[in-house]
Amino acid sequence: MEKKKENIQNTRQTGSLDISSKSRSLTLAFFLLLTGTAMGGRGQRRQRQAEESLRPYIGRVEPEKLCDLLKCRSPVGSWCQVVKDKGVLVPKCICPKTCSRQRAPVCSVVGKTYMNECLLHKESCRKRRRTGLAHAGPCKVPRANCTQEELGQFPYRLLDWFLLLSRMGESYAPDAPTQSCLSHAQRIQLAQQRFALLDRNGDRKLSRRDLKKLHYKRMPLEHCATSFFQSCDRDRNRKVTLKEWTACLVDNSETWFYHFMSIKMGSDKLCHTRIDDDL
């Protein structure tokens, strides 16, 4: 009799645990569904708003030109095409189901060549991943191995590129100092400015996703970017902190610059102008 009671109690406990486990699983699944729906709904809502903002111009402006103004957020990976809506040609973001075999190669921001832009967006939609268009035509430079010499000069070249980007849009000043004339403090300031622009969520850490914004732009020695940023991640936590970033960029760039340039040219020829502490 006692064994029967014990078995009944064990069965009840096991059953309650199973129910509790199933309940937690259902709750988690429901939460994930709501989260995904909310995120998808937000993107769809913004997409509808963008399309509605162009509606007053339909019939007055060529739909192809309106497509150039429409940024496709939803569906993910879609592109703008002119379609018929109630007999009227309108711009709309769609995922292509089929593509022609017409050869009009394009290069994506991840360095992959597609036969045409339609195929780029077809794959983006299939993978549910936004893959931007870098330029028309096949990708120009194949990925190359980064030599030790190139890796050594990469931080200096990258800071030089940051300096150029920081001055874009400003009035040209022929006496603007080159990087060879920057002080240590100015190089740190330059590195910190670029870090702040890349750190979108403000957590003072750069993820691989943040750093990808740099990889696929027209930067010097682009094929060395991955190796360099991996070397900056000293603690191997797949994040680059502000301290790691400035040390990696500034210290390494100055080491390369003074070792290679000043020895070859002489320190008195590197900079002829005196500059202030601000960029």
C-alpha cells in the first residue's frame, strides 16, 4: 500500500515537472514569436511609411526615379522594382523569385560578384540578410594574402585614411598638416573620433559587426583588415575596447612610422610645420 502511494506521488511529481517544463517552453516560444513579430512589424511599418511618402508623386514622377528614393527595409534583402498596382505603375520593394540570365555583373559589399543585381537580392532574400551593392561590374580586386610588411604599415595607412575622412566636406586647406605632423595626442583623438562613429550602441566596444563597416569600404590595404583587427582583440573576447583600439592603432602606427620612415628619410624631413593640439 505504501509503495503504491509512493509511486502515485512520484508520478504526480514527474507529471508536474513535465507540465512545468512544457509551460516554460511554450512561454519561451511565445516570447520569441512576439519579439520576432514586433521586430518584423516595425520594419514593415517603416517600409509602408516610406512607400506612402512617395505616393503623392506617383503619376507625376517616373516610377523608376521614385525607386531610387525608396530604401528597402522589408522584406529583408529586397530591392525596389516598378510593379502594377490597380493598373498604376508604382515603386515597391520585392524579393525576386526568378532572375534573367542577362550578364550585368555587380559587386556586393562582401566582395562577391553576381551575374546581375537581381541575383544578389534573390540570395539576400533567401538568406534573410541585407547585402549592399558596392559597385557595378565584377569585384575589382580579388582577396589577397596580407604580408607581414603590409600588416605592419596597415595601422598607419588606416589612420591616414581616417584623417582624410575627417576632413571630407571641409574647405580645402593647403597647409593642413599630414599625419606625419600629428602629435601622439592628435592621433589618439583621431582614433577615438572614429571609434565613436563605429560604436553605434555606445557600449564602448566594437563587435565584428561594427568593424565590418570598415572592411568593405575603399580603404587602403583592405585585405589586411581582418588580420589587423583580430590582433587588436588582446583578450580574445571578440570585442575591441576603446583602450585596445587606440593602443593598436596609435602605438602600432607610430612604431611603424618612426622605424621605417624616420630611418629612411631622417626625422628632420618628416614634418616642416608646427601644429596645435587640435585636429
